[in-house]
Amino acid sequence: MTTTKLQTFIPLFYIVWSDDLLTEKEFVTLQGFIDSQDWLSPDEKQLLLSKISISNPPSRQDIADWKSKIEQTIQQNPAIKSIFEIAVALSEKDASIQKLETSFVKLENDLGILGEEAISNFKTKAKTFTVTHQTEASFDIQKITDVLDGNQAPIINKVKSIISGPEFKLETITNVEAYRQKVYDWCKILAKENLGNMAYPKQYGGGENPSDYFAIMETLSYHDLSLVIKFGVQFGLWGTSVMSLGTEKHYIKYLKGIGTLKIPGCFAMTETHHGSNVKGLETTATYNRENQTFTIHTPHEKAQKEYIGNAALHGQMATVFAKLIIAGHDYGVNAFIVPLRDENGTVLKGITIGDCGHKMGLNGVDNGTIRFDNVNIPKENMLDRFASVNDKGEFESPIPSDNRRFFTMLGTLVGGRIGIPRSALAAAKTGLTIAIKYSDQRKQFGPEEGSEVPILNYRMHQRRLLIPLAKTYAVHFALQYLTKRFLNKTEAEMQEIEALAAGLKSYSTWSTTAILQECREACGGKGYLSENRIDALKNDTEIYTTFEGDNTVLMQLVAKNRLSEFRKSFGEMGSFGIINYVYENAKSAVAQKNPIAIRKTDEVHLLDSEFHLQAFEHREKTILASAAKRIKKLIDSGMDAYDAFNVVQHQMIDMAQAYLERVVLEQFQMAIASVEDKNSRTILTKLCQLYALSQIEKNKAWYLEDNYMEAIKTKAIRTIVNQLCWDIRPDAVALVNAFAIPDSCLGELV
């Protein structure tokens, strides 16, 4: 219909065809009307009648074009109030058409069209903000990428280039043997690229850059997580145990071979009966004075080493943690290098190795069990940085305290509790990238008679994905902070850093587990297909909450550290110390808990970063003081300290959680303060506000119980959280694109 006067019929034709069915009554009514119009030529009548042929209906494209013209007309003429006024506008206000209002209105009535309702629907469709909300980046993506990558950008880009190559093409391998071999081959390529030895001293073939090593681990985690763990076992756990617990003779003999993968090895700490409780390990290393050797022995089946990466197939050596026995005396857990296989892969005498077989995830890693039957190793195989046996067969250590020596030894291995949460962070970034980009394209439902809408426009879907996105950005900056503190640590800081690493390992891995579940559900059935990667990410990271320390156990370590810091600041946990602490906390709480503050709901206040941090700090300090007071009360009543800590265990976990939430928020805010680009700072601030307020919303029951807020304020926070999600939505795709994850790592969905 090319002439303007024929376009007069477009609104009527669209309405009668919009349900894909023209009834016989509608056809007869329209046919009679068209035939009765003297102002139409025979050819024009024929053309119009062809548009209402029941046997030859208009195409979907024709109907879509009609709809588009109607909506454009309404947008250009917002004062339109009737179907006829649309018709007149489409005819370019043809004077002859304007005289036909009475007959056209009668036709509408004969067709059963309610003019006001129809025009209202058209206007709703034209203006529905849920429909029109769309992706539109407000910032330069590369500038956010630069903020995230920081000084590690060169090594990050190198790793991304390698894992994007054809040798690293991702595929679903169901054969465990083939999968393990593929992962091993990938590790060899990475070793040739000098990525595995990045943290080792240059004099032993390394790059002497542990900061780059952590960045390598995180970036590899965009790819296959079996590769990351195999890589981490070989170059991290096995290599770092030699570097951290050994001395010069061990560096010379082993480090170069470990870094080039010529000496594949294992980290044999965990036993069937003892995982988190390293002090309880039962494997023994008995010193033989007569020939200056150690005998490594597994006393019973449940003392076997279990879940050991690299053990089932490839490991030739292992750092074995065992109780040192000299002349019948137990000197506690120490570390020893024990050969497992020869260069041809043949298992050595006295060694029994089992295969853990198929697992929930990480099936490219050859986890196994190891048992030792009186295996002799030379004296120099003891990793003797913190303890040794002298030529007289006597135990020596520069650290006289058994307890301090044990924790000093474990403290050198805390790097694993940085690598794992950073790997988990990368998995969360990958899952969110897949889910958010899919949700931006996937359309479902829409306004009545309107077009379908990207599911990312729905408020609940935004909550499902954008709150986790904000948390992921927050965790990123917290882990950067942890990494820097670890790399620049002093002796006085070590206990605090170890606790922080334990806590952020738990916080990050728990977060990733929850995020990937949400991503899977947010992608519907597509998220269930292996080709779209979320299943592998979910299954492979599931164990992250367990290895390098069970998360719940680690959180207790964090809580005990916070109580220790409490004692340092306020003296022993006596009444006076607690009163001092409560008083210090109360001085700030007075301003924050007055009748006006607890009901304050204006947007400026709720979005204020100072309010956010104060709320987090108040919760952290109050829970800490409450736990300290409760423990003291239980002990004063005669309860054993061990039992007292068990009674308040849930409160200890709450204390650790509150501490970590405060650290994460604080580091996010500090990171934003250093961003120079205005647009980057603006979007990161919105993410930080969303993280802070969503956490307050999550903990609103506590804030209400504590009378820190009234219900009117927590309801207002919920509203602001929803609005922040809506405001961030146009930038959501750009925010995940800023992770710059290689397309080859994002599956088939995006």
C-alpha cells in the first residue's frame, strides 16, 4: 500500500490480523465497507481486498511493518486519541480522508474494536520502558579492563593469546584417560612458555615474579579448570613446597626440573583420616642414625595419602608431609621429598599408588592415593628450612617452639589460598559473561500484542545476575589487595595475612558456587548443555570450597584471628577490655543509631559510601564484641575453652563473615578512589553501591534486631537495590566485556 490514502486502512488491518486469524464476520464487514467507498478506484479496492484474503493472509513481515508504522506515527503525534486519528496521520492528513470520520468510526464499531483501548495499547507498546531499555555502554570498556588488569596486563594478555590458540581448543572429552593426557600436554606447552616457573628465582631458571604467577593462574582459569589445577599442583604446590620449605641444595637439584616439567611431582599432605587437621597426620618419617636415612611409612590404610593431584599417572616425586620420629620421639609434622616413579613412569618399590577414578569435576587431573611401605630416602631429602637432623642424628630448628614452627611452615604455603580464590573469581567472571550476554539477546514475553523483551530487562533477572556481578567486581579488588599484602608481607603481619587469605578463599569460592548456580538457571535449558561451559565451571569449582582448607574450618581460623586482634587492642578478654571495646564502638554508634538516622531514607544518604562502610564496620565490631563477651561468660562459668568455642561456633562464622564483607567493601571503595577516568569511576561506583546495599539487604534481619535501622529504611534500601540494577543494566554487557575473556572460552551460547 504505497499511496497515502490507502495507508488509512493500516490500523484496521493490523488490529484484525494481529491475532493471526481473520474471522468470516470481519472479512464480510471489511469487504462491504471497501466496496462502498466511492473515493477508491477499482484497482485500489482490489489491492485493499487482497490484504484481507482469508486464503492468502499477509506475511508476518507485512504485519510487523504495519505495527512499526503505527508506533512511529504515535511517537510523532503523541496527542492522538483514536484509531481514526492514526489513519488520518498515516494519510498525511488528507482532507478527503478527514471527512470520513463518521463512516470509519462506524466500521470500528461493526468490527467490535474498542477505539480507546486499542489506542491505549498502541501507546503502551510505543512507550513501555521495559521494552525500550537496552544495552548502551556509558564508559570506555578498555579503560575498565586496564583498571582490572593493572600492572599484570602484559602477562595476562600473553596467557590469553596462548589459550586462544588452536592447541588449546576446548572440547568436551568424556574419556578420562584422553582428558588427562590432553591436560598434561597443555601443561608441557605452558612450561615451554616459561609460565610454570614464573615465581621461582632467576638463578634456577625462573621469572622471579610471583605477582605474574598469580595472574597466570587466574587467567588460565578462563580456560579449562583441570589445566589450572594440574598446573597449580606441579608449579605451585610441588614447586613452591620445595622453594619455601627447602634450602639451597634442594633448589639446585630440583627447581629447574620442576619448572620445565621434567620432574612432575605431587604435594602429599592430605590423608584419608586427616585433611584439615594437618597436625593429626599419621604418616611417619623415622630417622635411621646408622645410615643417615629416613623411612617413610604408612601405618594403616586410613593414613594413606588421598586426593593427591598428579599421583595417579604422572608424578615422579612428592613432597610428603609426615611426623618426624627420632629415637622414638615425635618431633611433629615435617616435609620430605620422596621419589614415586622412575623416569619411565614405573612405580618404585614400596610405593603403592591408587587412582581416585572419575570425579564430580576436574577429571583432567589424575588424583590418586599413595601408600608407603618402609620406603627409605636419603637424609638430604628432608626439606630443612625450618627443621633438620644434624650429623649426630639430633633434631635442630631455628624456631624452638613446636607450635610456632608448625604454623610457620604452613604459613609459607599460604599462596595456594590466593591462587584458588583467584581461580574461582575467573570462573565466576566466565559464568556471568555467558549468562549476561545470553540474557541480553534472549527474548521472552512482552506487553500485550507487543514484541518480546530481552530477559535481562526483567527486574528479577537483573537481581539474579547484576548483584553477583557487583560482588564479583568487589571480590576482584579484595583479592588484588590480598595478593599485594602477601607479596609485601613482613613477619609481624603474617598471622593477619594468613587469616585474610583463609577468609577470602572461603568468601570467593562460596560466592562462585552460588553465582554459577544462578548463571545456570538464568540460561535455562541452554545452561544445562555442556557446549555452553557452565556445567564444567560448576562441577570443577565445586571442590574449591574444600581443598586448600574446608571453608567452614577456615572461617573459624579467621574468627580466632579477629579475637586475637581484639586482645591485642583491648587487652585480655576480661571485663575491662570488653567494656573499653564496647565504649569505643558505642561512640560512633550513637551518631548512627539515633532516631533520625535509623529511619533516614533519602537517596543521597542511602547511596553514600560513608554510610555503607559505617554500617559494615558497626556490624563487624558489634558481633566481635558480642562473641568475646559470650566466650568469656562461658569460660567464667567453668566451661572448658574448647567447649566454649564450640558453643559459639555459629557466632564465630558470623564474625568472620562480617569482617570479610567489610574488607571487601573497603577495598572496592579504595580502588575506585584511585580511578582517574570519570566514566569508569561512575560505573564502578554504581557497582560498589549495589554490592554494599545488597549486602545490607541480605543482613537486614541483623540490622533490624540491633535497631541500627527501622523497617522503613530496609524497605527503602530494597527499592534502591532494584533501581541500581535497572540503572546498571544498559552497561551490563560492557561490564562483562571488560573482563576481556577470550571468545574461545565462552562456549557456544554467546
